[in-house]
Amino acid sequence: MSTTSHVSAARGLLNVYVLDAVGSAVLGAGMIALAPMIPDLLGSNVPSLVFFILGAALLPWAAFNYWCGRQPSVGRVAFGVQMAGDWGWIAASLVMLIAEFSRLSSVGQLVVPALTIFVFGIVSLKLASTSLR
């Protein structure tokens, strides 16, 4: 009997991690490439350097998600990191929406909630597809 705790999931449902990996990689690369334009596009006062750093942080996050998705099961620590990262993104997005909603452009008022809802959907799929052992 193993003393290591894992989060198990049906093989097909581990693809949620791969989906998260692809989404994170695309968003990260886009944020890096478009960082100077993102504040104006969104109507945000957040400096472009912040968007660049977030984009750069999404690339190792994408790799971590891909790694998790290729494992037969996900350890509790890795699952905890997944939840912390995803809920952190949701929380930061909600703070941005609350703090800057009146300043956000129409694009910002669409994109920020859309990404937040997407990440919430990813979290929901991760939670629904796992059982702690």
C-alpha cells in the first residue's frame, strides 16, 4: 500500500489539464507579444510590464499543466498547486473587474470576465473529474 496521496481521475478527464496547458500557453505567448498594447486595448491602468510578467508566468504554468495531464494520477500537492493557481487567477481577475470596471473599455469588459469564466470552468472540471485517495 502506497503512503503517497494522489488525486485520481479518469484518463479522459485528465485532458482538462492538457486543455489548461494549451490555453495557458496561447494566452501567455499572446500576453508577452501584445503586452505594450494590452492596457490600451482593455482600458486598464495596469502597466504593460505586469501583463508581460503574467504572460511569462503562464508559460511554465502551461508546462506544469501539461505534465499533470500526462500523469496517471495527480499528487495532492500538485493538485493543491493547481487549485491555488487557478483560484488566484480568478481572484485577481475579480479584483481587476471591481477596481477598474468603469475604466475598462468594451473589450476589457468582455475579455476579463470571459477569461475569468473560462478559468472557473477549468477549475470546475478539475474538481468534478477528481477524487482524493
